[in-house]
Amino acid sequence: MIAAIREKICPSCKTIFNCTDNCWCNDFPPIIPMNDKGCLCKSCLTNEMKFRIQEYVENLNPDRIKSIQNLGLPSTLIEGIDYTIDKNGYKVFSPWYLLRQGSCCSNKCTNCPYPIKINE
């Protein structure tokens, strides 16, 4: 069955974009409540998501960590949300992604959000 394509207009930037039943926005973490304004384009949704994620990880406490971990790992990694690309072309996982993996892997990740002490 072919998914119906619907044309949408982003309420933030007025960009026209396409949406389907299996939309790219389903890959984003479910942390932004749906509202009456309508769907955001990929760029605006990414920016809004980055803002919300920063709020989540700024003041971590056990309840916040648990709520992030309960999301589990994403099925699709999103650049700028789950990772960035360093100057050597390597993926560097974000604190958000590392929290979603559920525990510290003890690999001394650059952005490790876990308050651990690794024996050198």
C-alpha cells in the first residue's frame, strides 16, 4: 500500500513540506507534546527538539535520568540530536543518546553524562 502524501506548512517558518503516515518525525523522541498549531518542518522540529533536550539534561536528577532511559535507544539516529560528526568524520554520541542507552559503558565517552569514576 502506498502511503498518502500530504502537503503541510510549518507554522514556525512557513516552509512547505510533505508528510506521510510513516513520517520522518516518528524518528524523533516523543518529548514534545502535539498541539493545535500543526506539524513542524524537519529543521524547526530539530531545533525545538535540541532546545527541549537541553532542558532535560541541564539539571539531571534520578527521575529525569530514569524518564530518559525509559525511552530506550532510538530506532534511527538523528544527526544533531543523537550524535554530531567530529573533525575526523567520526560520530560523537550526545549526552542525550548516552542517557538513552541506559547506563555508562565505561568507555570514557566524550559527552558522558553519567557521574562515574573510572580507574585509570
